[in-house]
Amino acid sequence: MSGIIGSGAKLVHLRIKICDENSSVKLQFRTNGNTNEKNVGMVTTQVTGVYVTNDVFVWTDSNGVIEYNGDSILSVAALIVVAGWFD
């Protein structure tokens, strides 16, 4: 994220849109170094072939880095937009 927003940002607003040929496919975002799997921003497909959109707010680490994790079967489309950030 630091390449887009700079390393001074503390909180990033992401708008995520995904679609897949499978249901229950997820894409997650979290603070870099966070190991709590419950404390994530996530978007999950509910049915096949339908786009799902979610707004996620993610805290960055001191270098402006966040982590992401997606299911390996996410194969059709993922659009991630930086909608804003807070210093």
C-alpha cells in the first residue's frame, strides 16, 4: 500500500468486488503481522457468477503494509480499489 498512499497512512479504506464460478470463495485483508484470523476484513461469494462488493477498513503497520489472503480457487475476477486513507 505504501506505493499508493505513502508510508504515513494509518488506516486504508478498500472497496473490493469479486466474482467466481464457485460459491463461498473469500478474499481477506488484515494488518501486516496480525495473526488473529477473526480480525480481518473480508468479502465472500455467495452464489456462482454473481459479483459481491464490500467496503473494508484495514489498519496498516508502521511501514504502510497490509496483508491479504485469498482462496486458491478465486479464478474469475477480483477488483480492489483504494477508496481512501487516513493519516
